Amino acid sequence: WRTREQKASTPGARLGVQDSMGISTLEPGQKPPSSPPGKLTPIKVQLLDEAQEVYEVSLRAPGKFLLDLICQNLNLVESDYFALEFLDHRKVMVWLDLLKPIANQVRRPKHVVMRFVVKFFPPDHAQLQEELTRYLFALQIKQDLASGRMICNEMSMALLVSHIIQSEIGDFDESLDQEHLEKNKYMPQQDTLEDKIMEFHRRHVGQTPAESDFQLLEIARRLETYGIRQHPAKDREGTKIHLSVSHTGIIVFQGQNKINSFNWAKVRKLSFKRKRFLIKFRPEVNSCQDTLEFSMNNRDSCKAFWKICVEYHAFFRLIEEPKPKPKPILFSRGSSFRFSGRTQKQLLDYVKEGGHKRTQFERLPCNMNYSALSGSLACSPHVSELSLNSHGGPGVQNLSLSPSLSPDGKQHSPLMTPLLNDAAYVKTDDEEEMRRKRFPADKAYFIAKEVSTTERTYLKDLEVITVCFQNTVAKDEVMPEPLKTVLFSNFDPLYKFHTGFLKEIEQRLALWEGRSNAHIKGDYQRIGDVMLKNLRSLKQLTVHLQKHNEILMELEKAIRNSRKLEALCRDFEQQKVCYLPLNMFFLRPLHRLMHYKQILERLCKHYPASHADFRDSRAALAEVAEMAAQLHGPMIKMENFQKLVELKRDLIGNDNLVIPGREFIRQGCLSKLSVKGLQQRMFFLFNDILLYTSRGLTTSNQFKVHGQISLYGMTIEESEDEWSVPHCFTLSGHRQSIVVAASARVEMDKWIEDLQMAIDLAQQCNGTATELMTNKSSDETSVEQESEDDLSASRTSLERHSPHRGNTTMHVCWHRNTSVSMVDYSIAVENQLSGNLLRKFKNSNGWQKLWVVFTNFCLFFYKSHQDNHPLASLPLLGYSVTIPAESDNIHKDYVFKLQFKSHVYFFRAESEYTFERAAPIVQWIEVEFTDQEFACLNTDPH
């Protein structure tokens, strides 16, 4: 034990926190409270790391005084999540009241040990701004796991422990792991799960302590028992249950199972009468019960649970601390207890507005071994790179960075996103420079690293099918068994193969970077031999790749025949992990072959013929080129089929869109001339018909088909002079003519070129394509009939569809007033990319490191490559890309600037190679989809 004057180690000190007199629970400008007069009494406090400290305080002081002293010693900013608990004279664990004097609560203070613990568990650990706070939360999870309070399945337990071990001892070492697990008990029945723990730990190579804490909290928060303290009770029938409280409301457990929950929004009043706990609900239609009653062990336990419910409700639901009620003059009725302290809203605003002095700290050097996979030296000081500040709470669904894709149509700032927040920690320039100098400068190394980064993303995409979708299908027996068998029997071998392939690539990179005991690096500074070996093995799996076209069609057939399966797939697409249309994940294995081919072409181009790795690289290129050529035809058919299926589900009023022989050509936004003037419409061009649609006025924002024109016999005529409308042209069919206008000359030229090509194809078919049209003829919808009033029609059919993501290409084309062709889709597929980028904060010189995936004309942002789903996205259609100008005041290398109207982003690559890969891809989108002037980047896109 030690007093607070002693300079012993604390959790804050172990993380490198400097001494500070600031107390987190105080408002700016205030000073620490002075101790009330009276004799100072030593009180022992046990911290979350099991260390004990002794604080000398006056027993006349309120409980808040002692809590503030502890937070001051830890330099803990976000102290409002924490509290003190102790065993009272009845051996019952109770909370220390912050308003009452300590003497009134603790009978024998010298013999009591206060426990400093987490009291309020937020719904998302991303709301925790400070690394120190997350570290303390991780220690709380460790305690709850060891005590058996946090209950979960064995796999989750093993995964949690593996992250704890990674944080404590660093990268996996079998002998060290076994020794550490023998000396430390993290959970009940640990011995039976040691092999699984070490298997999980092996996967965390390069993960820093801060990242391990974050992953630990990410897993824990998804468990039903996260932050739960169960209070014994009985229901009206006398059944034994347990009551708990969380940020969402009151939860009922029976044994280990959650059987009911009562959301705060439905609760009108909480009260207790002796040992009866009462929940009064808000009146609802068809509700037959407005009060629910539970019986607890005694009055004290009932009141204790009522008090913690009041505190949880106030902390998470109120905007500010409730004001105390005036004391009655004569008689008092009921409890005088009230919540004391800041609410979570006040705390988040306080940290966001910079009401405290942010102290950057680093974990002190230790004997732990951390690989440089994450960009930090082993046992080197680590600075947190991210802070995911979710001010929107758990209800935020659309984290898109698009400036004009909000449901209300207003152009919100793209910076209003939980991910790209200026409050995040940043990498120091010295650390970044140290990391950059440590990696090899050979271009071949960065090509090999691109194989690794893109393989990580590809493996995550495979997991969407082999893990997430397979688990979803297994829960509901709605998919035909033969389809289920052929689907997963084809994807599981691919997933297993690429898991091993990624491991080999990362091991080779580790040797290349010198992160091993190898003394001779020459044989390891190559990648061609690894590629050749694995591509020859992949060739044995070609039989699985050839079946993907058949699988995709059989799945669509099954969906047409089963509404339950259709609903299951639609619901799955709304999950965060399914960040693209489901069918696109079925195309990934074929697309991956093209990526290997392009990477190997760059590698062979880089190597001289005399290089030791050239022969293997050229042989690997020949292997993958043969596979890609063999599967190119099926891939083109699958891409077209996937696009037709996607449009069928997104368009209302045309159920026969997917038919043999129909090919998608272009989709985009044009203005159609009607009696009400120019009206924005989405057009969809196929090889036989042209559809035009408008967006529905419902939450789904789907597009309703208003009309269609056969391409057979259609003529095109530019008519700017006739209608005095810029970029205007007339489409004339057999029975109908429409006048449309593009947003720019380049857009009009693209439409006219593709329309003319489609018309020529229809002419060659001698009009047979017209038979493929749906039952509704093209002349049923006239110019006079089609207006905005029609948007309210078919409301029933609109509402049965699930809400759509705002970053789909269709919606981006609508908002950015542009178009995309099937050729553009194919080029975008070839240019998929993933890796780390640094994004500059808007109002500071700091940079935030993000894992970024470019696909489907969009940047998807992750905290790290280990995340299962993106936290934000930025559709790139309409953005321009340039080199920063002098006025931008950016003095860094490898920076490119993205701009759409007033929305500006700066991104920095970690190497010249990454810059030369990323910037031209974004620039290609600008050249294709905007007609703006741009600065040439002078880089080779290949």
C-alpha cells in the first residue's frame, strides 16, 4: 500500500501519463476541492489492475472528494464512467454515494477496501475518447471474465483472453504463452481452452496494446452480459430471475439467458415499495398491462437496484444533470436520492470541445514483443492512431461521407462522421519518419505489400459468404439443401486456401523487413516464388471457380421461388458486414485472378531479366493469365447477371428485368422535358430498351419505373437550338418521343454514343429484342401523365422493401447528376485497392491513419484491417483530384486532394508506390465522370 504522495506506479503512470493537477470531474477554470476540516483518515483503494493505494481524507468529505482524488492521481479525463464500491457491514457490495459524507456510509473506514471500478458501460466503446479510459475498461473486462460475471460461449472467452494476452506479453510465442497461461487465470475452466486461446493469439501478430484493448472491447460489447450486474429477484409467479440495468433499459435474465428487456422509451416510472420493485409503462394501444412488479430479497437490495436504475437512466438519457428538488418544509415523501454528476452527453461535449488539456502518452517500454506488422517497433513507445468518436450513439446507421446523400436531401458536411473526427489521436512526424525509414525502399517490396493488403480485404470478402452468410442461412432452414451444399462446398476450400496464402505472404514480408532472427536476407527479398507456388495450387481449385456462375443463377432462382429466402437475403444485405450488394461477393474470386495478373505484370516490368526473382514471377504470371483467360467469359456473364438482379431489386414496376439475352449498358441521371419543365430522372439503358424512373418519396428511396422505349427503330437528334436547353437531345421511337438534357457536354456525348451502339445492336436483331419487354407497353405512360404526383402511387409496394444504403452507385449518380456504364464497372473492378492512408484533419495539422478499401467507385474506411465492416464511406463519383496548392499549406510528400463543391479532403500515402497506385485510380474516376479541369499527377496508373 502507498499514499498518494508516494511516486509508485499507477495505471496512468505505467502508460506514461505526466503529473497533472487537473481533475476530470471539474468544469474548466475550477480548482480541486479543498478537504473539509477534520482528522485525515487513511482509506485503502484497490484499482482495476489489482494494485492498492492509500488516500488520506477527512471522513466529513463527500464521496465525490475521494473519487476526484483518485481520478486526479490517474489523470483520468473521462472519470464519469467510474465509481467506488465497497463491502458494507452486512457484507453486501454497495456503491459509495458521491453526495453523502464518507462517515455516514462507511462504519470502519480503516478496515474497508474501496474498489475503483467501471459503473456506466456505454453502448459503443468508440465513444471513449482517451486510450487510458479504454485501457481501464479493458481491465474491467478482464476482471469480469475472471470472476464469471461476464458469461459467454467458450469461443468468445478464448478470443477475449487472446487479446488480453496480446496486450500483456505481445506477439505469440508458444513456450511463453504456455508459461503465461499457467501463471495467470483469466477465466473459469481455462485449462480446457488453452489450445484455442493460443490459436487465436497466433492471429494477433503486430497488434499493439492499444489495438488489443480496442478489439477486446469490440468483442465484449456485443455480449449480452457486457457490463451487467445481476440482482436476484422473483416475478409475480415466484419464478427466480435476475434483474439488470444497461444503457438501453432494464433487462431480465433467467439463469444465463436473457428473457426480456424494457426499453427506457417505454418506461414511464420506476419505484419501489418495501421489497417490491415496480415498473410503470407508458400507455400503448392493445396494451393490457401498465405496471410490472418484481419481488427482491429485502428493502435495501430493492432500493439499491432502484438507485442504479435512476443513475443509468439519467446518465445515458438526459442531456444535463437533473437539478435537485427543493426540500419540503414540513413533510418529506419518498427518497431524496438523485443522480449526481455529468451525463454522458455533457461528458462527450466536454471532451469534444477541448474542455481539458489532452495529454498524449505512450506505454512504457517493457519486455513484450510486438512485431512491426502494425507499423511500430517492438517495445517502442506507441501513440494511439485512432479515436472513433460516435456522437450519434448506436442508432446511427448511415455513416456515409457523401455530402449530399442524407435522407432529407440537405447537404450535410462530410466531416459529420464518427470515423473521421478531429479529436482522434495522431501519429507524430518523428514516429512516421522512423517507420518509413525502417521499411525497404525496393519497389518490389511495395508490390509484395500490395499483394498482402489486397489479400486481407479479399479474405474478409470471402468471410462474408463463408462465415456471416453461412451462419445466417444455418439459422433459418429456408435455402434448399442442394443449393446450400454446392454453395458452401465451393467457397469453403477457397477460403481455406487463401487463409494459408495470406499467412505465407505476411511471413515473407516479415523476413523481408528484417523482423526475424534470419541473418541472410537475400533469399527472402522476393515474392515470385511464393506467388508461383500458391497460384499452381490455386489452379487445382479452378473447378470450384467454374461453378460460380451456376451457383449465382441457382441462388436467384431459389429467391424467386421463396419469399422467405428473399427476405433473408434482403435482411442480410442490411447488415454492416455486407457493405456491397450480396451478389458482388460471389464475383470476388474471379476478380481476384485479374488482380494477381496485374500485380505480377507490374512486378515483371520492374525486374530486369537477370533478377533472381524474375523467372518465378514470369512463370506465376503465365499461370494466372491462363486461369484468367479461361474464366473471363463466365466472369463477364456473371457481372451482367449480377447487375440485372441488383436493378430488379432496386427498381419498382418492372418485374421481368432479368431475362436471357438482356445486357446492361449504362445508368445515370438526365433531365426529362415535360409539361412542368425539366424534371430529374434516372435512365437505364439496356441492349433492347431504355427505362426512365424517378425516386419514390418513402424511406426506401427506391426508383419507380415511369416508362420505357424500345430501341428498335429509335433515332437520336441533338435539339439544343429547338428547345433552348443546353446539352439537350431528342429520342424518337415508333410511338413516343422524349426530350432529355444532360448535365454537361461530356455526359451528353457518352449517352449518345452508348444509345447509338445499343440502337445498332437492336437493328441487327431485326426487332426481336422488343419481345423481351415487360407486359406494360411503352406508350402507356405519356409525357402528360408522368409527373411528380405519380410518386405517391404504389405506396404499398414501396413500403415492403427495406431501406437502401445511401452510397449505392444508383443513388450517387442521382445526387451527383452523372452516369456510369458497364465498361466503367469493369474498369473499376480491375482497379480495386486497399491499404493504409493518412487523412488530414480539417481544423488541425494532425493526420489520422485509416485502413481504406477502394471498390465500387467508393472509399470505405476502417479503423484497421481487422475490422469486420466499414465505419464510413466516401463515394467518389463527381470528386476531383489534384495536388495540393501552396494555399492549402500542406508540407508533406505523397498527398492528394479530393474535392466536391465545398467538401475537401487531403489524403497522404505512406510511400511513393502507394501514392502512384492510389492517386491515378481516383483521377481515372474524375476523368470519366467530371468535365472539370484538374492538375496532372504525372504518375503511372499501372
